[in-house]
Amino acid sequence: MNSLLAFTIVMLIWTISDYVAKKTKALLSSLFVASVIFLVGFKSGLFPEDLLPSSSLLALGQTVVGLVIVHLGTLISLDEFKRQWKTFVIGVSAVVGIAVFMYAFGQIFLDTNYILSGIAAISGGTISIILVQDAAINAGLVSVAVFPVLIAATQGLIGFPLTSIILRKEARRIQTAYRDGTLATPKEHAVVHDETDDSILPAPFHTTAGTLFVMGCVVLIATVISGWTNGYLNTFVIALILGIILRRFKVLKANALNGIDAYGLIMIAILLIIFGPLATLSPSDLFDLIVPITIAFAFGVTGLLLFAFLAGRFLGYSKEMSMAIGLTALYGFPGTLILSEEAAKNIGETEEEVHIIEDEILPKMIVAGFSTVTITSVFITGILAAFIY
């Protein structure tokens, strides 16, 4: 297929996906809309199988995925996680709950490879999916590679409305406590990334090219370290850790890729990686995945809610807040921000009440999203991907 035509089609698909996501307030995520368009296009013959490779974006995404993982590390403020350590523990517990329930009960119905890829998809985002997809494709397991894509495309449809209901209950609880005078003084909003943070590197390395050069070096270092461990420590997990460390010591600025000229294109290229297997999936294989997806959600979400509830109860959080924290694994940021603000605005009857509710909920939800999707899921998936064969 002509490369310019392929590139243009992909950009049109993403334009439509973003538009629908904004109109539905992310209830229908851009990932879900794009998955439907690509799936229908490939299965109907409207799109050729080589659409994504021909666009040149697929190769770009595979090249720069490590840079995005380093970028995720620079989003994480260690100081904020210290302040919100209870939230972090609950978030980690939720991801562990997904893994435990999926592995313990899912094997009754599903092949181990589906369980491992399902854990990655339910507990994490794009990076986790890419990790298990790469392992599945290398093993020649196309349906296993597609499985997490379909889960990721639909998990927001479960996570958003369920979290919305739970957060509204939590908002009412906070409102009642505030009116009764029993609410502790609310903490300030979480600042997970501060864009005023600067890098100690010389000015030439603050440009688009300079930033990409530095982050490329970081990924190369992560690759070398992974090689020293014979791959036991995943390159991407090391890259995430290095991102956190380098942000802490201001070698890389917070939110490192944001604002550079190439950021938007890089993110589109990364997301396109996960759609690749859809081109070769047969309709019968797609139909066969319906039951595994249902089973994965049933056990995964049950484990998530149970472990989050138990951890929250032990740490003194309300059951509603604990379960909402756990559910961030299904969508992450910016859903954590949107749902928190909506709960506060819908329940608070005065401007002061809205701020009080938001100040109680938002810091926990923001940190929760990073603890589940960005950190714990990448660590767990980096380990589990090695067992797909």
C-alpha cells in the first residue's frame, strides 16, 4: 500500500477516535473506537493487511516504546507516593488480586497463555499489552496477542461506570462527614508531575532532539543492564526505574516528553503497535475470544475489588474509596482525574463542598492510577511475559 495513503488513513482513524472519546467524556475510549474501526476495516477488506506497516508508524512505535516508558517514570513523584503510601499499597494489592484470582481460578477455564496476557491487559495499559504481545507473537500465538487488545478496548466500559457509582457514594460519605464536623482537614491536591521542574542538563539537551537523544541513551543503558541479567530483568522495567531515578535527581525533567514537538506522533505510533495482530485474526478466532474475555473480566475484577477492599480496610480507608482505587487499574489517567472531578461536582451542593470532596478523592485517585497501571502492572507483566510460550 502507498505509504502516504496508509499514513493519512491512520491519522483519520485516530482523529475520529479522539473525537468520539471527547464527546462521550471517555466512556468510549479512543482505544475502543480505534479497535472497532481497525477490526471492521481489516475483516471487511476495506483496509489491506499491510496498512499499519505501510504507514511507517508501526516501525517508529517499536523503536521509541522504551522512550515512552522512561517518560512514564518521569511522571512519578516519589515525594507524593510517600505522602500517599496507603493509596499505593491498596493499588498494588488490587493488581496482585487480579493476578491471584486470574491464575487461581482462570486456569479452570482458560489456557495459561490467555491468563498471563489477560492479567497484563486488565491490570495495565498500553505498555503492559505491548510486553505480552511481543512474547505472544514471538511464540506464534496470534489470538493470544489479540486477546489483551480486546480486553483493553472494553475495560473502560466496565471501569468508568462502576467507579463513577462508587465515587459518588464516597463523595456523599465525605459530604456527610463535612457537614457533621467529623471530617479531618483535607490534604492539598496531589502533584504527580510538576512541569516547573527543570533538568540539570545543559540547554541543548532540552530541545526535541536533545531530549530524545538523552532518553534513547537511557533505554540503551536499560538494555545493557537487562543483558547482564540474561533478560531476567525486563528492559522496560529497568527503563521505568531509571526514569523515576533520573526525574528524582533532575537529570530528566518531570513529564519529560510532554511539550516536545514529537510527543503526539510518538504516542500515536506507540498505540498502533497493539492493533497489528488484528489484521491477521480470523473471524472464527475473534468469536472464540468472547468467552475468554468474559471469564477474564469476571475473575480479574473480582480479585481486584476483593484485594483492594481488604487492604483498604486494614489501612483505614472506606470500602468505597478502596474499591475505587483498585478500579483505576482498568483505565488509569486521565480517567482518574475526570471521574474524581465529576463525583465532586455532582454531589457537592456548594463550591466549598465541591472543593472539600475533590481534595479528599483526587490525590488518592491520581496516585492510585500510577501505582496500578504505570508501576505495578509493568513490573508484574515484565515478569509474566517470559512465561508465554
